[in-house]
Amino acid sequence: MKTNENHQNTVTLPEEMMLVEFYLGKEFFGIPVKNVNEIIMPTQVTPVPRSKPYIEGITDIRGEVLPVIDLSMFLSIPVQENSEQDRFIVTEISEQRAIFHVSGVEQILSVTKIEKPNDLSNRNQFVSGVIRNQEQIVLLLDFEKMFNEIIALNEPEM
């Protein structure tokens, strides 16, 4: 990996990375395409009693019952009420599948340079990189780290 002279924290990737760009409220994020099984319209979600507030519940996707995670609530990002642009991103991370509820999906990005995030906010624990897409900043989220935390937070207490 090489560092770009323009931005000292910029890393040039050995090969391009494909990302699904999505948004939560007015903020833009990316998830690697390799972790996305499909993007679907929201379906009916069955609430699960005594689950964390960011767990919307479970839903059936082609015979498989998957948890639905409200990503904006998990990351503490204020969003408007659900809209027609809302989408479910069906993911597979570390051989586990889950659905992330997002405000909308923009496009597929091809990325060759990623900047390392600074440590200004607590949310950065889940931000693995910053991508400049024209005039817009896209935060690359570490879904594996988020998923591990979600699983840990939802384990029953002894």
C-alpha cells in the first residue's frame, strides 16, 4: 500500500474495491459489495421482545429468518421517519447473515484510494476509512466490527 503525497493519511489500494454507497439521514456510507447479498424493499418485520432498541426484529427472506438492524439507531444518526427510499441491505459477514435497514441506496462505487479516519467522534470506532466521491464524503464502515459488537450486546446476561 502506498501513501498519496496530497493527503498523508491516504492509502492507495492494491486493487479497486467495489462499494455499495448508501445513506442514513444526510450522511453517506459504504459497505464492500462482497458483503452484500442483495438490496431489497423493506418487508414486514416481527418485533422480538426484550431486544435492543436498534434491533427492529426479524423477517423472512426466501425461507430464512434474519435479524433486521436499524443502522441509524445503532450508529446514533438522526433520520426522518421511514420513506419510500428506505432499503434493506441483506449482508453476509463472517458467515453470518443479517439485514441492515438504511435510508436509501445511491450507487456502486469503485474505489482505489481510502483515507484513514481521524479520531474525533465515538462513531469512528466503526469507520475504517473515508472516501472522497466528487464533492461528497463517504464513510467506509467496518461491518465486521459492528456485527461483532451487535452480537456481543445481544447475548443474554447471566
